[in-house]
Amino acid sequence: MGLMKSINIKTQNESYDVIIERGLLARVGELLSARLKSRRALLVCDDVTESLYAGIVASSLKKSGFDVATFAFPHGEASKTWSTAGSILEAATGANLARSDFFISLGGGVCGDLTGFAAAVYLRGLPFVQIPTTLLAAVDASVGGKTGVDLGTGKNLAGAFHQPSCVLFDPDVIKSLPATQIDEGKAEIIKHAVLAGGRLYQLCASGSLLDDIEEVAALNVAIKRDYVVADPCDTGCRQLLNFGHTIGHAIEKCSRYTISHGQAVAMGMVAETKTFIKLYNEKSEILRIIKSLLEKNSIKFDIPYTAQELTQAALHDKKISYGNLNIIAPLGIGNCQLRRLPVSRLGEYIEGGL
Ligand SMILES: NC(=O)c1ccc[n+]([C@@H]2O[C@H](COP(=O)([O-])OP(=O)(O)OC[C@H]3O[C@@H](n4cnc5c(N)ncnc54)[C@H](O)[C@@H]3O)[C@@H](O)[C@H]2O)c1
Ligand SMILES: [Zn+2]
């Protein structure tokens, strides 16, 4: 068993730890009995994480005296709905969860968002624990307290801010992930590296991102924490985490979600950098650096859509509010700023990125 890494996150009213340790799944019971008073929980997973990891987690919980029921839903983004959230709530009543009890998410970002949302509304709010099992969930989705579901009209359109009571990440779970799912995580890691620079940037630049997943996860959690703590409700600097996402979301939409989020964010980062340099007449090496970060990590970034197609799609994005568009200005590695652009210039903004 490796060394335990622990990162503390303090938001306005809450404080929680992200614990990273190889082999941790077998110690979930022990780790939670020290942190939560209740001994009753609903363990939520998808069918894949249920068959891979629910057994080891549930038996560890039972060994530590927890009364645990399990609920599994079919894997995939298509399950991130009101209907699945409703089924989780019904399962919670079936398991007699009371005010003092808690939820556990064992899975990727879909499971975490759903479980966190159910926990936020069940009996008007119960604690929940995140056990991320994808690289993306470990480095991004499990931290920050955004929870929610998709609506027929768009992704993540309903939800709540609800911080977890703790996040437990076992890097060994990454071994069972398919390569395409690893790339999902890599794109957000490279985004964090551009925003924060430092050691994570060096690791991305050397292409050895996955040599030490514990270290990479810890660096990412610390970077995301700094934004979340500074701006828990996403009204200011946390929006820097949307780098690559304005154009990225438009690409996902245009592809009818056949281009994955991570792929689209990689394309979006390159396009948003290119257009920023054009619009603001910057002379900067940053575009070349970002492209080389992606190339080093074998992530493609050519966009297969026209500016018109992307602009149509982007106009429906929830992050575009009234008169102005928040765009990210990548001035350099570790040096990004928010700028405002009138929505009337959206077409020009997107065209400059292609
Ligand atoms: N709340 C946030 O701040 C935040 C941030 C980023 C993304 N998200 C959300 O996260 C979701 C994407 O997360 P994701 O990429 O983890 O998707 P996911 O949860 O659907 O997991 C991807 C696939 O991997 C499988 N899987 C999970 N763990 C596995 C393992 N260890 N081995 C093998 N297979 C495994 C799952 O069954 C699923 O089929 C999106 O809905 C997105 O909106 C939320
Ligand atoms: Zn993202």
C-alpha cells in the first residue's frame, strides 16, 4: 500500500478531505467510521462500477459496522436524468435513510453528479461521500460540489451546489479504465496545467502524465480547490475552469455528443487560444505551447465544423448570459484571465478560432 495523500478543502461552511491512496477501496469502512457519525448509507453505482468495485467497498463498510444498501443504474450519460435521480431517492426511502445517514457515490462523474444531487434534495439534504472511479472524476468532477442532472434541452441544466463530506480516491481503479476514458481525464488535466502552471505543467510537457497518478491527482485537486474556495458559487474566477468549454460545448452539441467532452475541450482550448490571440492582437507563444501539450499526450484537436454551425450551437449554451460572454484569456502558462465579450461578437470569436 502506498503513502496516503490528503488534501483539505475549506469552503465557506464546510471542510472536507480528499484522500488518495492505493488500495484504499478495501479501507473505505475504516476511513468513513472516523469521519461520519451515522452507520447507515446508500451506496450508489452504475452497473459497471457495481460489478467491478461494489463488492469490495460494501464488505469493507460492513466490516466496520455499517448498514449499507446498494443501488445501481445503467452506465452512461443517458442515465443522468431526473428519472434516475428519482430512483435513487426511492432507493433511499427503501433503505430507510434518515436525516443523519448518508449517500456514497462509487463511480465516474455521472454517478457523482446524480448521487450528489439526490443527497442535496433527499430530506432537504444529507451528507454524501465521493469515491471517484474514473480519472476525470478524480481530477475534476468529484471536487467542487457541483451536482445535477441533464434535461432533454441540454446537459447539466438542473442541479444544486452540495459539497461532499469527503472524497476517497484509489488510483488502482484507473487500471480497469478504457483508454478513451483516460483521455477524458487528460484533457481536463492539461486545462488545469495551462491555468496553474508549475509541477503539473512540467508533467504534462514531459508526456509522463500517468506515471504517478497519485501525484497527478493530488496536484489537480489542489488546483481545482483553489478556484472552488475562492469562488464556491461560480460567479467569478472559478469560471476560468471553463477554459476550452465555450467552444468545446458547441463542438459536443454539433456532433450530437459523438465527440466526447474531453476531446471537445481539447479542441476548444486550441480554438479559444487562437481566437484570443487574433482578437486582442497578442504576440504570444501560448498557442504553440498548448498544442504541444496536447500532442505530447496524444490528444487531437482539429475541429470538423464550420463557424456558422458552432455559433448556432453556442448561442444555446447556458453559460452565455444576456449581453456579455465570459471568455478566458490565456496570456501564458499559469497566467489566465477572464474577459468579457459582447454576445454580438460570438460569431467573430468562434470564427477566429478555426
Ligand atoms: N460536477 C462537476 O464538477 C463535473 C465536472 C466535470 C464533469 N462532470 C460530469 O461528469 C460526467 C462525465 O464523467 P465520467 O467521464 O467519469 O463518466 P461516467 O461516470 O459515465 O464514466 C464513464 C464510463 O466509465 C465506466 N467506469 C467508471 N469507472 C470505471 C473503472 N474504474 N473501470 C472501468 N470502467 C469504469 C462507467 O461505467 C462509464 O461507462 C459528465 O456527466 C459531466 O457532466 C461533472
Ligand atoms: Zn469539462
